[in-house]
Amino acid sequence: MANITVKGMSCEHCRMSVTKALSALPGVSNVKVDLLTGKASFDETSPVDPAVVKKAIEKIGFEVVG
């Protein structure tokens, strides 16, 4: 399971946006996003480039910090 920290989420809509963005990436499944901690986790069904994950999150207005 891969884990990242997303900065800038403040509401349920934010959490859903991050979930949707990650779920749309090839090789990503079982996405879980915790609004309170800013942690997002997901399973990789095939290798996923961290740069692709970061770009997908930044595209919707958030920042990956870890």
C-alpha cells in the first residue's frame, strides 16, 4: 500500500476530489483519504510513478508533501 500526505484539504468535497483523482490513475485501486490527517493511501495493481501521483493531485489544486 502506498501512502502520501496531501496539503490543502479542508472539507468533504476536497477529500472526494483527491479520491477521484487518485482512483482515475492507471494501476491505482482501493483509495482511502483521511481528511483530518491529510493522509491518502492506495493499492498499486501495477507500478505507479510518484511523479504521476503528484501531478494528478496538483492538477486539482492540492499539494503532495509526503
